[in-house]
Amino acid sequence: MTHEMMVGLHVTDDDTYRQYREAMAPLLAEHGGGFRYDFVVGKVLKSASEHPINRVFAIYFESSVRKDAFFAHPDYLAIKARFFQRSVADTTIFGAYER
């Protein structure tokens, strides 16, 4: 059973965000994870978030334990500090579930 999350972002720098995704992809795969869906959003009709959302994706892991290990990993935290924090203004977790 996989653990999945639906996430919305307000990406403010597409190039730096692309670098983030490229840098974190090998580590994500090592933790049994990947992206099931990934969308650039052109128009939001309704949102409960207080910030804009222009990117939506489904990310999965083999388990919630693997997810937690990935997001706490020192290499991921360095990648996040270098790229994610410079390119994403806000994050919304729509939900998490077991599939």
C-alpha cells in the first residue's frame, strides 16, 4: 500500500523550481517515491487557501515511514534550502491517503 499526498504550490520562480525537482528526484526515488501527477495550473476557480496556487501534484512513497524519512533526510533539507525556499512562496497539502 502506497502513501500519497496531493499538494498545491505557489511557485514564484519556475527555473529554480525545475532545478529543485531535478536535484531531489534521485533521492526521492531512493526513498521509494515519485510523482503520479503534476500540473501547471492556469486558472483556479475555487480555493480555500489564502495564497495563489499555480502548481498541483500527487507525490507517492512506499509508506508514510519512507515519506517521513525522505523529508527529514539531510540531503533533502539541503536541496530544499538551496532551491525550494527560493522558488516556492506557499504550500497547501490538500490531503494524504493510503492507496
